[in-house]
Amino acid sequence: MKRVAYYKGCSLEGLAVEYDRSTRIVCEAFGIELVEIPDWNCCGSTPAHSYDPLLSAALAGRNLAIAADNGCDMVMTPCPGCLKSLKGAQETCEDPQQRKAFVDLVGKDVDGLKTVSLLQLLYEEVGAEALQKAVQRPLTGHVLIPYYGCLLTRPAQKARFDDPENPISMDRLIEATGATAPDFPYKTECCGATYGVTRNDFVGRLGGRILDMAARLGGEAIVVACPLCQQNLDMRQKQINKYYKSAFNLPVPYISQIIGLALGIDPKVLGLNKLCVSPRVLLEDRTQPDQEAQRVGAAVKPGPNQPGGIAGGESIQPS
């Protein structure tokens, strides 16, 4: 099995526990041994960087140093925010003016480690072709919207993965499960990020545009690879509906949960029951031609997920 150091970060111990669970299950299914970094600490996220950039780099760098001590040359984290911090630590270590101070704090350099997201790990180390061959429960007939968020592939010089403006890695993995992944124009737009508490109107407006466009494309679910994006679009979907007087009812599963479903893994084991918006629609078997024909016919008529207006000129006015 390929050994990969696993930095799950704080979110996957709390609100995103289902992301952690499905990540471990899917990686194991493809022969990837996730070695959780022992005694890992918070990466510092945005607050630490705002207070002291060197301290922030050292917080994240400590995790990289432990991973290296455990004989791993690759570190994976499912959270784009954590990934940004880990890559920032490596960048600081490579800076001639900061390297000595960084190494003094961390105890060693972290050169040579490759840091990747779960999406990058699955796309590059497993691949769409291998996933397609492993599918046990095809998601044929389902329309799943790939949403990357604003951080997963950007900034390009740090991410070094996929296209920063029009990524396709998640699209290809979704298609490998048998589902349809429409070309989503808002795939890298911001969902409101951490403003969900202090300025929930930001999440209402930005999240509403994403949900509306997904519905316009016939999407039955929005697939994500970021805990914060998932929370803003799923947990706050009722808030968005109230803000826009809309009726969105789109489940927001993680890419690991979608892949797990296609592999035939029990939905409850994958943590799909923890989603705020019911993912029941994803469990429908659309592989029978007559069922698919009925679905296509029904899709012509506007449904509850297609109130319209937000993406197309903001004609729905917030309350």
C-alpha cells in the first residue's frame, strides 16, 4: 500500500467528521494507507497568519516535520485551508531570509515533502480510469455539480494542481462514477467563506448564486472538497432560502462520499446521514433506461430546485 501522512485538521474532528470517515474508507479501498500524523496540532489557519506569519508557518511546519520523521514523503489534507497553511510553511522554509528562524522553531527543515489535497491524491494517485473500473454501483442518470471553491486550486503558484480558473479533476472523477458533471461556470466562485457568522448576508448572496446556477443546470447535488464550502451550502441552505425567498433543496456531499457510493459502500458508513439536506435523491437507481427516460422528461418542467432569478441578473430580491 502507498503510505501517505494524513493531516485531517480541526474541522474533520467536528462538523466535518463525515469527510474524515469517507476519506479513510475510500483511500483504503484504493490501497492508500493513511498514516495520521501523531500529536498533530492546528495549522493556525488565517488567524495565526494575521498575528505572526512566522509563528503560523511554524505551527503548520511542525506537522510536516512529524510526518517526515514517520518516513512519509507525501502529506495529504482534505481541507483546502489546511493545505494552504502547510504549503505556506514549506514556502517559508524555502525562503533564504526566513529559513533559519523557521528551522530553529520547528527543529528541522521540511524540504522534499509533497503536500496535496484529497482531490489531488485521488486524481493523480488513483485516477479516473481506475475509479471507473472499481465502480460497483454506477451513478448513471444523476447530475452532480462539481464545486471546487475559491481556494482549492488557487493561488496557482502554491496549489500547483489543475487549472486555477477552470479545474477539471473533480469533473473527471464524478464522470468516472457514471454521473453527469455539467460545465459549472461558478465552480471556483467564493461561497462566503468565514463570513457565515459575522456577515451572513454575504453567504446568502454568494451561496444563493451558486445554488441557483446549480439548479439551472439540472443539478441534483453539489459535490465539494472543502469543509467550509460544505457547511455554507448545506448547513446554511435554509438561511440562504430565507434570504432569497427561494426553495433550494440540494444536498451537498463530499467527493469522497460520492466515490464511496459508487464503490457500493453503505451510505450511512460514509456519513451521508449527517448532511443537513437529505441526500435521498442520490440513492435512487437510475441505471434502468425507462427510469432515466422518465427523469429526463420530468426535468423539462421547473421543479423545486429551480426557482430561477439569482444567477440570471439577480431578479430575486433578498428579504
